[in-house]
Amino acid sequence: MEPLFMLTQASLSLYESAAEIAGEMFSGASPSITGVRSGTADLLGPISLSYIGKGWGFGLFGTSNLRFTSQELPVPSVSQVIEETLLLVGGRSFRIPLGAGSPSTLDLGLSLVLFAAGRTRSFTDIREVFQGSTDLLSMLSNSDFYQSAQGAGIEFGLRYAYKDWFAAGVAGRNLSVEQIRVFGSFQDYLAGSPSSPSYNVLPLDLSAGIMLRPPLSRLNRMISDMLFLADYHNIFDFVTYPAGATNPWLHIGLGLEMKLLEIISLRAGFYQLLPSFGFGLDLSFLTLDLAYYGRELSQEPGDYSVYCFAIGVDFRL
């Protein structure tokens, strides 16, 4: 790949009732639906700094997740589980020679991932932070637990390509070891209260996929690129994590991307038997992406399906 430096990236995803609950919290409106509801808001960035070029890659990424629970009691209440994660990634790729003049290429990539994460649950109304009546530290102090995790992992990938028309790849991801400590509250964590560590090995996610890119010499004035993609995710989950293994149909992903006039991307696909649609705008230094897609949160098709809105903005050089 040509050298690419990513200045920053911000991608926001809203699952289940996250947008609705957040709107009620910030507007002060009464809940439109009674009972217990939940939702998740995931933010990638704004810490998102990366560089790739000449077979090397480095990145520093931050994520913030809010998991809302809304309950209609005598007084409506909302609690938040707050998660923060910081990832440091470094990688190296190698081209494996296939003979002089060969139209095919074979590449191997390896990466090392270091991560640190924290999670807590607060019952303070998050609006008070934005209104200035309390600060984030005080909000976090009103928590009933704090969990910290640190660890390291390795990932790898192998990719075969024939010209620009066909590619097939295998990726091994998330093979990690982590140390976890649990504290009674965020204040206990800050005070350095003792906590016995526990250790987990996160299982390997081995996935495979293919890409087809038909030549478009007759259509290139309007349609500048087209991709057909098919994946099978987490092939051996029934071996690496049998308790959490999902129905084989939920591992299949299919996708189509069409690029118009070099700058507009239209996307559609299926994953976990649920549809997805997307739109992208590439202005060279800035990329805007919008998506609407489904996710299955259970182990069988259709048992607990949710839909997500996502918006992403990238700035790069």
C-alpha cells in the first residue's frame, strides 16, 4: 500500500434503544415505553492515530462505550455502564515470492496488540456532567464496582491475490492474555485498594473470506469499482469457546460495494442473516460513512436481533 497517515477517526454506533434513551435523558422527557429497556452507544475515537507504509503499520486507538439501562419506577431512572479502552497496535507484513513475472501475490502479516481497559457503573444522571452541575470524576465515584483489564495479544493474516480481480484470505484475531482486577468502586481503584488479579486467555478467532472485483472497462465512466465479498467468521468457535458458540448460519457474511464517480460508495450485505445498507463519501483527505445494519445477540438466528445506526468520519493525509 501507499503510505497513509490517519490523523483522527470518529465512529459512533447506536444499538437497540440507545438513541431513544439518550434523547429522553437530555430532553428530560418522560419515557415513551414503560418497563426495562437497554441500549448501547459505542464511540471509536477521537483518539485514533495510525500510519501504514512500506510493510509497517502502527496505531493508537481509544474507544468509549455507554450501556444504558432505563427503568420505569415511581421515578424514572437510568444507569450507565461506562467502558474505556486504549489499544496500541504494531504490525509488519511480508511478501512471499511466487516467481518472477507471476500475476499472483501472497502476503503474510503479523501484529502485536497491547490494551488497557476500565469499566464501571454509575447511577448519576449523565446530564449533570454536561450541564456543569457535577464533574465526570464525581459521577464515576458514584459507582458500585470498577473493573480494570490489561493484556497483550497477537494477530496474523495470510492473503493470496490474483491481479486485482480475486483475493482470498485467512485472519487469526484476538488471541490474547489479560489480567483483570475488580474493585468495590472507582474510588477504591484510585485509592489503591488491594484486589487479587485473575487471568484469562481470549480464544483465537479464525476467519476466512474471498473478494471478487470484476473488470469494468465498459462502465468505468460511471461505475469506477465494484466488489463482491464473502466471509465466514470465527470458524472454530465450537472448539475454542464451546459455551458461546453460535449457529453456523450466523458466521456467514455477504457484501456488495459499488463505487460511483470515484467518490461515492454504495454498500449492501447480509451478516448473521440480517441485512445491512451503507453509504460512503470519499473526499481524499476526509471520508464520511453511514450505515444501518443488524446484529444477532443470541446464539440462534432470530432469537434476539437488534439494529444499529453508525456514522464515521476519517481525516487522513
